[in-house]
Amino acid sequence: MIHSLNAKNLTDIYIKENKLRRLVVVGTRGSKLALWQAEDLLSKLKQNNHIAELKIIETKGDKVQDLSFDKIEGKGFFTKEIEDALISRDVDVAVHSLKDLPTDQPEGLVIAGLSERQDPSDLLIISPSAYDPSMDLRLKEAAIVGTSSVRRKSQILDLAPHISVKDLRGNVPTRVQKLKDGKYDAIILASAGINRLDIDLSDLHTIRLNPKECVPAPGQGVIAYQCRAEDKEMRKILAAIHNHETAPVTNVERKVLNLMDGGCHTPLGVYTEIDEAGNYHAHASYASEIGAPITRVNISQSTSHNLAENIVKALNNPTPKN
């Protein structure tokens, strides 16, 4: 016998299914960019018929605003507290900017998915009063450039020795406002953050820094989804939204970071891309400290086999310049 389903029957079935369905709790920082990234994951989960909600967690990097990144002790100061919440089962998924995530995963945690890659480049944003087309990077003499990244400090000083750098902290909109308020002549931010937040820079000058020349942080422009290794259901859910084009290139970048024992304290940039023929093209830059000479490496291979190792070898044994 076939029974027809009326509206009440369908509603009852829907309620029962949703009571049985797992609620996915997503842990995130509270900045506008972090929330954008977490909301993007929520949207993807809901598209796959999963129920999800956000839990905002304050990290050490959020609390300590008076120090540059290289002066904050330890690694993972934008991720540890969220990872702790994951381990204690307060959340089911942690959302991170991949470039903030240390390569050494805490025991019991895994990266179970990656987003598509946004523009990996850095963006130089210049106040009209500091814009000089005749100078390197169009920055006026003695321009003050804001950034707390040792990698960005090292590379911008190498590309434009006539400027100086000054620490810059705060979320993306706050940093842009500090530039508009005249506290800096220019600032450097990730293009991905500006694009994702759709920040209006029409009253400022912008220069997209070629990632092959001003090499970005490993994993820049990518969002990582982390969960407990034992949580097979969550891993399966995240695998369904994982971007398979992202992993091969970021795996190379993060392996270089791991082999160099690098982090936010290290002036290291690594960027990898794959051409239409499947060849890998890797670009890296490294300095022992801010102001030290930069070693730049460009390596192309038909596969990723030993690519990270070859990059590290070249960075540690630079070819003398003629």
C-alpha cells in the first residue's frame, strides 16, 4: 500500500531528520576577515545540506596588539586557542588562514580541507601624499611603510631601500584606516583579504606586487579547515568541499616552510604554481634577518618530487652573484 505524504508528514520528517543530523560547530577568530572566511565555510556546508553555527574564539595574536609578529613568542599565535577548542571538543571544525597555521599539527588534529586560492599576492597601498612615480615602487623618499610581517619588511626594503618600515597591527579595515589617518605613508596587505572584504581603496594608490618577485607567505590566499583526526564523519564532510587544485601547490610551499623551520619570525616567502602542461614553477625568497641580503630562487620541474628539498637546498646554498 502506498501512502501519500501531506504537508504535516513532510514537516514531521524534516524535523526528525534535522534532530538526527549533526550540528557542526565552526571555531573562528572574530576579525572581519576571519568571520568572512568562516561564513564562507558555513555557506559551503549549508549547500551540502549540513547544519552549522559559528563560535568566536579570541587568540593570543588578537589580544597582543602592541608587539610585531616577530616579537611574539612561539608559533601559532593566531591558531592555538582555536585548536585547543577543537581538541576539547568545544568546536568541530577550525577555520584558519593557511599562512597562519604552523606546519606541525597538534597531535590528533588534521587539515581535512582547503579552499580555492584567492589572489596570493601582496598589495602595496600608498597615500596620495606619498606617491612618487619617479621612485622605486612609486614611494617618496623616506616613506614610512606599515607592516608587522618580517617577510614583507625584508622584501620591501630590498625593493625600495630609500623607505623605512614601521610595525602595523590590527585587522584589515583598521590597518587601512590608519593609513587614511596619516599614521603611515603606505601599508602592505594581502590582496586576498582586500578582495574578500571588498574594501574601497579608490582614494588611495595601489600596486599589486608580483608574487614571483615579492614572494608571498606559504599558503597565502588559502583557507584551511581543520578537524580531529578521529572524527571520520567530519573529515568526510570537509573532503566534499575540499579544493583539489590547491593542495599540490600549497603542499610544496608548506614543506619548504617546515624544512626551513620557519614561521612568522622568518623572512621566508614561497609561492608555487602549476602550468597547463602540469609543470611546477616555484619561487622563493629568504633572508637570515630583516636588512640582510635576500636569496631568491626560481625552480621549475615536471613533478613536485623533491621540489621542496631542491628549493631549500638552493636557499641555503645561494649561487654567488657575478
